[in-house]
Amino acid sequence: MELIMEQMPIVIRSLNVGFLQTLKLFFVTLVGACPLGLLIAFGSMSKFKPLSFLTRILVWIIRGTPLMIQLLIIYYFPGLVLGKPIWGGGETGRFIAASVSFILNYACYFSEIYRGGIQSVPVGQEEAGLVLGMTRRQIFFKVTLLQMIKRIVPPMSNEIITLVKDTSLARIIALQEIIWAGQSFLKGSQGISGVIWPLFFTSVYYLVCNGVLTMTFSRIEKKLSYFR
């Protein structure tokens, strides 16, 4: 017990640094994937057949392959083909590659949620808007979008909570997120070796983060209950 108490400050400091990297990857992914997912959804619903076909092929490939494989390909493949890494070196390069991988992956998942939400709004409401003299742009932002948001909150919340946990996959390219930080004490790269208890501490960080997200999305659902 005394040994654990002595190691505690080092472990907590390292886990905090790893968790900040995890949060950084999480927020960058959200900021990039949410708007990109909407663009992909529009592409998949486009009446221009080549665009909708290519978009759906992209979504099929990304959703049908593991995120871990995508991380490895995006990080290593350009360097093997071009002879030098395009992402740069060190932690910054690994973070950029991880961000691109996560944004592309989650944008494709979000696009299907967006598409389902948009298509679930009755067509009659768009027709009624056109009769009232509204433009399609006005109908989308003032009628369709608000109802779509209400419908997509539950599935989006599930994906976002999953994203928090999926950030741990970034350690496959040696990004020093929180799981990497906890595992480093097992390997001895932090001056402490053969210690497994820091890995259990990492679950507390995930539980707290996901608990905050769960409460936040519950509040959002209640705020949007006026659509019922």
C-alpha cells in the first residue's frame, strides 16, 4: 500500500496528460465529423447518380472495415508510397493522422444518422412549405432541420459516447492517449514496471466523461421534447 501511495502522484500526472490527449482527439473528431457527415449525407441523397453512388461506396467501405485498420493505413500508407511521412514526425504527426482517421470514420456513421433523420420527416411538410411560398432552403432550416435534430439525438448520443471509448484505438499508432499512459506503467516506460493498477484507474476517467455526456444528452432530449 505504501508503494502504491508513493507511485500515485506519478501515475495520476501521467494519466491526466493522456486524458487531455484523449479529450483533444474527441473534440477535434466531433468538430470535423459533424459537418462532414452532413455533407456526406447530402451526397448520398443527391439526385446526381454518380455523386450518390460514389458517396455510398465510400460510406460502405468506411463502415465495413475496422477503425484500427483505417488508422494503420492512413498513418503508414502515405509514407510507404511517397517515401516520407506526410503527417510529420513525433506526437503531432500521430495526432494529425489519428484525427483524419477518426473524422472520416465518424463522419460516415453520422451521415447515415443524418440521412435517416432527414428522410423520416414527412414529405408532406416540404410540400406544404412550397405551397406557402417558402424556398427549399427555408424549408430545410426552419422545418426539416429542427425535426431532424430531435430524431437523431438518441443515435448520435450513442455514437458520441462510443467515440470516447474508441479514442483508445489511437494507441495502435503510438498516440499517447490515456490507455497508452496506463499501459506504460505495465511495460516500465515511465520508470515503474509490472504495475497493472493504473489501467483500472483509466476506466474511472472514461466513466466520468461518459457520465457527463449522458446527462448532457438527457437534458438536450428534454429541451427538444416540445416536438412531441
